Amino acid sequence: MTTAGAPFSSSLICGVRSVHFGVTNLVSTVEFFTQGWGLTEANTSDAVHLRGTGPDAYIVALQQRPQTEILRVDLLASDRAAVDALHARLAKAGATDLSAPKAIDEYAGGYGLTVRDPEGRLLRIVADDLRHADTQDAIDRPRKISHVVMNSSDSATVEAFYTQTLGLRLVDRSRRITFLNCNSDHHSIALVPGNHTALHHIAFEVPTFDALMRGIGRLREYGTNVAWGIGRHGPGNNIFSYFVGPENIPLEYTTEVQQIDSTYRVGAPDDWKPLPGRMDQWGATSPPSPDMVKAEHSVRFSPEPF
Ligand SMILES: [Fe+2]
């Protein structure tokens, strides 16, 4: 699985920008994501928008709600023409709750549409949104969202939606997880086949292994300990540490994500057989804590309009 070719560029989607959460305690959740997780406030107009060190206008948005849930996942399209092309594809596929592309009247603006995936998750696809110019890495803070992983009770249908309609590429299939790619990162979206549709986890990229360890240290001082890790995954080859965030939100710091291109050979479960007793390459970590496993099945995607 070597890489030595052109970047994978056939996808109209080019990354995950941000995730909107409804939370029951907005004040303490904002405190966690700023003081513990390392994000900074970018805008507090209609929601608390928090940014990483990368160019994305924001990567987490938080709003007070009666229950903890994901309100929306925002995907980046390469440009306005890509938004229009995706709208045509989605309309042809009969996608649910599809809106016409238009100028977006909320923080970060841009041009985009909204749609629900086949299991009801609300997506915004946006281009030409606000980008930050100050993008210097910090020694201990996240840059961006690396990937979103979702449990799925109908993974074949959901996989077909993200690949055939939205144009992401299947890059690996392990025993438990299906990995989908849309830029140089090994995966940006992944599916865990099962019996429900909740969030599995959201991974935030930090620039280095040292930054990951410094982030772990800050979180420990904040009162949040590692719930799984530190380890190195098979598919994606990324270093990971997992945490149970506020209100059971499942979170990951990750770094050294494998960078791939169009020559990457799609992997199958037999390519990713773990060594006996191991859940990662190093074998240095215990399995996820029971609280982490619970969190990976706890936060639903809101079915309500947003
Ligand atoms: Fe992950």
C-alpha cells in the first residue's frame, strides 16, 4: 500500500469542516472544548463557534438543547461548481430534505446546500466559506477535524450514498470499519456497521506526536483522562488517544495520519488482521474503557429540522 501518484482529486467533497452539537450544559461544554480540548472561540452569534489552528472558520459549534445530539455535519466542497454538481447528483438520487444551493446566512457564510444521508444525518455541503489566514500550528492544539466515524445499521446503503452520490472513495475495509477518503488523509468519514446510527467518534488532528502528548497532559490536568490509547491504528497508520468528552461525546486526538493518493490499493479485512491480543500496531494500550465504549454508542444525530 505505497503511495507515489497523483493526489486523489475526483471527489467533489474535500474534507470535513465542522460538527454542530446540541448540548444540555452549554457553559461547561464550551469550557471543556476551550480550556481542555484546546479550541478557541471564533464567533458567538447564533451558536458558540470554536476553531482550531487551521484555516477552517470553525470546527465545532455548540448550542443549548434539551438533549445531547449532533445537529449537523459540515462537509467542504472544492468550489461552488462542486456544490451545484453535488446538488444535481443528490436530486437525481432522490436524497432526503435536499435544499437548493444558496448563499449561507450564518457565521462563516459560503455557498452550500443541506441534505440528509440515508439514515437521517443532516449534512451541509459548503464552498467559498470564511477561511482564517492565521494558521500557525500550536504546540498542543488541534488543527482541524480529521475524520468523523458513524455507527450504521444499514452500512451498505450509507456507503453507497457517500461513495456513489457524494463521490468519496472506499480506501479500506477492516473487520469492523469501512474507511472513506476524499483528500490526502487516509480517511475523512468511516462507518461502523451495527444495529444503530449514533456517532462513533470525532477525531481532531494535532500536528505531532509531541502535541498529542501535550494535549493529553492538558486534558489530564483539566480532569479528563485517556479512555483508550495511546496507540497506532492499522488502517490510516495514525496515532490515537480517545476521550469521553462532556455529555458522553466520544473524541479522539490523532496525528501522523497516513497521506495517500490515487495509487493507494484498497485494503480488505484480511489485510488488517491484528496480532493476537492487540487492537493496534504497538500493543501498548489496554482496550477502550467501558465508559469509552458506551460513549461510542451514545450521541444520536438529531432528526429535527435545523
Ligand atoms: Fe478515529
